[in-house]
Amino acid sequence: MTAGLLVFHSAVPNAAGRPGSALETFLPWLGLAVPVLVVAALVRRSVTALVAVLLPAVAWAGLFGGLLLPADGGPHDLMALQHNVSDENPDPTGTARALAGAGPDLIALEELTPSALPAYEAALAPAYPYHAVEGTVGLWSKHPFTDVRRVDIKPRSIGEGWNRGLRCGVRTPRGEIAVYVAHLPSVRMRANGFGSGPRDESARLLGAAVAAEEVDRVILLGDLNGTVDDRGLAPLASRLSAPRRGLALSWPAAVPVARIDQVLTRSATAAEVWTLPATGSDHLPVAARIRLDAS
């Protein structure tokens, strides 16, 4: 059963309550069943049971084992950092300094509030002379911008004034790239199931924007409120590539159980992704080393 859920998770229906998306959000954690099954097999002294445990073990390794391998250590063109800083962060200045201290080329932030924004701008300005903010999301860069515009990812059920999408053209030493910053609607666990409808609609809108992007090389940085395995994000995630190395579980910061803060690419490779130490947010910052394909 464990192996079947790992391999055929897409067969779990996603109708009422979206159980398929709920399963896929925590899919890597099914691997915890493997040591439990091994212990059960040893207690029963069953060779057959031990052999059977290879099924879920191999299935898990095939899906997630590569993320645990060491990074290749090769050269990279950019370092990007993604962080939902939390609209209740008690220390925006300290958070900004911690992020800048990691030395990324790009810093994407979500849940920027009008009261905290000046603190982020002041702390990041010395190392990041270029920045753009739309609504509650922003991008800081060491490289100049060529174009900045809002990206409309607002679901129909959400009122006016909700603005969480940003697109910036960035002129790097390797040529121009398009950087998207997004914060998709939150997902709620309710009595009737996994409430992800607005998030899924927002993912479709963002996926359409990425598909229409004329610049070949794209980097998406954002709190997508879902993992790349969640089929609700498929209209977006299927157009981009996920990191090859690193689990980088980012939420909640105290006991991370899922990576919902993403660094996804097109015509580029996120060779490695990892988390930084906790800030004043309920998310951990996620960083990635990125290699750009030849333009």
C-alpha cells in the first residue's frame, strides 16, 4: 500500500476535499513507513516481509533519493533567495540583514507590509541598489532591471486590492532573465477537506503568464503554498524545473514539514537548494544556486 501510494499518488482522486493534493503535499513523509515496516518484519522474523519492504524503499528512493545526494559543486551563475518574511515579523531590519549576509544576487520577499517595507529597503539598499515592489511582494537585485510589471494572479473569489505577483527583467552578466515573484493564496485544512481552490486558480494564472513569457530564461521565486508534487500546482510547475538537490523543508519554521517556498526555473538549472537559519518569520528562507543555459 505504501509503495502504491508513492508510485500512483496521482490516482488518488482530487474531487471532494482534494485528498490527492493533501497526500502529495506530505508525500516524502510516507518514507517513514519503511523503517516501521522493517522493524515489524524483524519482529515477525519474516524474510518475505523484509523483501516486500524493498518495494516502498525503492519507490521512495526513486522519487526523492536524488534530493539527498551531494550537490555537484560545479560553477553557478546566480544565487537566489526566497523568503516569506511574515506580516507579523517583529524584526524586519534583522531579517533583511541576515538575508543580505548570505550574499545572494536576488532576494524575493513576500508579506511585505507598508509599515515594515521602509526597514527592508533601508537594510538592503547598500548591497542591492535595484528593487521593485508590487503589493506585498518585492524583488531586490545586484543587477539592473530592464522591465518591471505587475502580474495579475488574483482569484475571482478574492476582493480588489489583493496584489501578489511581480515580473522583473534582470540584466545579468550572462544576459537577460525574467524573474517572477509570487505569493499564492493560502491553503486551509477544513472539516470538508483540503481547501486549495483559490491557490489552484492563482497557479493557473501564473502558469499562463510564465507560458507567455518571451524571455527564454525564467526564475520563479515565491511562496506557492504547496509542494511541486501537489497536482494543484501542475499548471505552473509543469512549465518549470525544480531543484535537483536538497529537500529544503521551509514551513513551518519551528518544525518544517514541507517546502512550500519554491525556486523554479526555465532554461536554467537550480543545482542545489537549501534553507537558511530562522528569522522572525514562520517560514525559513530558501536559497538556490542557479546555472543559466546558453541563450
